[in-house]
Amino acid sequence: MKTVYYTASSLDGYIVDDNDSLDWLISRAIDGDGPFGYDDFIENIGALVMGASTYEWIVRNHPDDWMYEQPAWVLTHRPQITAERYPVRVFSGAVTDLHPQLASAAAGKDIWVVGGGDVAAQFVTAGLIDEMIVSYAPCTLGAGSPVLPVRSEWVLAESAVNADFVCARWTRPAGPA
């Protein structure tokens, strides 16, 4: 089991623009079955966690059906934001306290840190992210929410091109020998 931050980014490191829009992302071609594609990725996910902004974006843009079969958590201090029709759990403590619950729910599969960047930063700071998979779109946004707003070190493990995107899998560096 791994904890993976799987996301997309503009070339200048933003996951949404300064209007909270993903138009720059969803207008691009990507093959769900291609390298680092979503289809293979989601098959290995047993639980996921996201921030309130990501959850609210999903609710606004996909109002009919919840898009995940896996157990899902929303990190928020505002439990009232969750809609009853979506099977999500709310959590407002330290991610180190949540991670064992995520691991248990994942039942041997991977945990997906959906985002956004602030949520991923909490997991990175706690040493809980094993991999980052980032698909870089061929655009710059100039402003918005950063993909990872903390300093951290990573090792490039693998990269590939998938349609309009350059995709990379990053792992944490090995500790001291």
C-alpha cells in the first residue's frame, strides 16, 4: 500500500487558476488508458482524501452522481458543506490521525490524496506521501492554487508523454544509509 498524490499541473505549478477553474485542464487531450492514465490508477485505489475546495468543485461540476466507489474523506472544519447524497466522511484533525483510518479502509490498496495542494502539503509535511504523480499541461496560469505549497525533495522515478501531457512519477528520496 502506498499513499499517492495524483494530480495535474500547469507548467508553472498550479492546479487551479485564480478563478478556481479547471478549464485549462479539461479542454486537453489525455488517454485514460495511456501512460499514467486515470483508468489504471483508480483500479489500485482503496480510499481517498480531498480538501473542502476540491469537494465543493466536484459538487458544483458533477451534481448528479458521486464519482468514486472508494471510501472518501473530506478534510474540513465545516462539516455542513457535505451533501447527504454523497457518501463522504468529514475529518478535521491532523492527517497523522486520519492516515490509519485511510489505510484500514483501503484494505491493502493505495490511498489517493486527491488534493488540493494544501491537503497534499499536510501529508507531505507529515511524511505520509510515498509518490507524487503529476501530469503537466502545456500551459501557464500565472496564478492560482499551487500544486504543492511546501518545500520538499523528490526523485524522478518515471516519466512519459500522454497525449497533451508530460507525466512524471516522483518518489521520496531514500533516507540516510
